[in-house]
Amino acid sequence: MADAAAMFEVVKPGLATTVQDLGRPGYYHLGLPISGAMDRFALIAANRLVGNPDGAAGLEAVFLGPVLKFAADTVIAITGATMPPKLDGVEQPLWTAFAVSAGQELSFGYLKAGARAYIAIAGGIDVPEVHGSRSTYALGGLGGFEGRALKAGDQVKFGAPTGSPGLGVTIPEDIRRNVPQSGTVLRAMPGLYWHRITEESQGTFFEDSWKVAPEADRIGYRFKGGRALDFVPREPPFGAGSDPSNIVDSCYPYGSIQVPGGTEPIVLHRDAVSGGGYFMVGTVISADMDLIGQLQPHQPVRFESIDMEGALAARREEKARLNRLGEFLGR
């Protein structure tokens, strides 16, 4: 049971700070997305640094960090985006567990790289579980802290520590995932509707350079700048609509790349709807979805075709990264 004083007050909420864990899989049939951290590795790393289970709830801060005042002593770690944390104005190291005393204030400097920082607190954020997860699904108004992003004046509880934090321990650079500021490659497998675009467009989709659009959030990341896709002529099936990018409604897997009107690809992310009527040109592999969560608007990106064998190899590489993290931290 958490101490009654084990809480922090939100002095400033940042741009969009939410409670997230590793998500709530298994509810797509009810129209509920998986939600959870956009950069799962960063949250897992932060949790392990403070002695939490991998799936403990932490905070996800986007572009601009919050200001939090702690009412109790604890240990925290910040990973993910390069957004320098400060305690009472004194800069602290990233990817490192450090102590916070009651009365101290956590704030953040300007964002230098990446998009999302993860704040883990020993004991985890103590909010009610909804369908087995504490993650915020703001579009549906459920989970997290009252189903929404944090706002000034909120008082958020955290639990009692369950493990031993690694005070002063820093995760080495070669284990972290550092997002390149240019030349990011997202590997994708062509999808069930690949045949709907011409052979020329199948080539240009992977040849072109794209840029992250300002419309990039937890629901999906939109990309601009590449050539429009040309569709194979067809007689629209009943219920699909006249636009060639329309289909009869289908399920949307996590990571699906839909291209409404054939112009701007959208990669569906943690809070995306579970189905709809746009065709999917392919699916970004799971190993690269964390990368998307750290992309900033206007950042250049290229899609690269990959087959199932390559996708499974990439998954094994990500598992090996987690294993190296566990070996380093002794967990």
C-alpha cells in the first residue's frame, strides 16, 4: 500500500503528459486500441533503473516536459528524448536513476533530440487499472489519471517500491536507442492491399523521401513530400466508395500504413482506431514502432521494404537489446 504522502503535484503539465504503461492488448474486438508507451523500450529501461517491473506505469511527456513537486522521497529515472531533467534547477543525467527528496521540484530543459521522454518513479504511478492497464486512452476518456493528460494542480500518487533501484547507474549509449535526426529508415512489409497500387507506385513509395507532418500524435504519424500513389483501375465493390483508396471496412493492425487518397501515408500507432475504410499499403514492423514515437515534425524519413524473415530477425535484435539491458542491470 502506498504511503499517503507518496505523491507529486503537477505545477505545470507540459504539452501532453500522460500516464502510460505497456498497454492493454486484447481489446481490439471492442474497438479499444492497445495504448501504452509510444517508445516501449525507453519506458522499460526507466522502470528497470528504479527497480520497477517492466510494465509499471510511468509518465510520457511530449516535446515539453512537466514541472512536478514531490511530497515524498523517492527515486526516479528519465529516458527517451533528450530533454534534460533538473532538480530544483540543477541538471540531472538522463538514462540514470537518481534520488528526489520531499519538497524538491522536477523540471526540464529544452528538447534537444527525440520527441517523448519517460519518467519512471520507484513504485510506479498509482492510478486504477482499466482492462488490465493504467495507460491513458485520452480519445476514449479512460485509464491513466481521470482518462486525460495531466493538468496543473493534479495530485498524483505513486506506489511503494517493490525492487531495488540502481541509484547512480547509467545505461550505456550502446544499449540505448538513439533516434537519428536525419536519414531515419522505417522498415515495412507490403500489405494485403499492395496490389491496389501500380507497379510504378510500388517502387516510388520506397524510393521517395518523406517528412513527418505536424499531424503526428499517439493515434498516427502522417508523412508528406513523396509522390502520390497511382491506383490500379477497378470497379468499386459495394460499400467501398468511389475514392480508389477506399475499401470495404477492414481491421487495422498496429503499425498499418494507410494512404487516404493515395497522397500522405499515415502510420497508425498506439491509440489508433481498430478498423475502417482506407486501404493499407503495408505495415511498419514492430521493431521500428518505438522509433516513430521519437520522430519530430519535419524530420526526414524513408520507408524500406522488408520480408517476414527480415522482420523476425529485427525482432530478435530488439529482444537482444533488452537482454543486454537486463544483463547490465542484473535483472
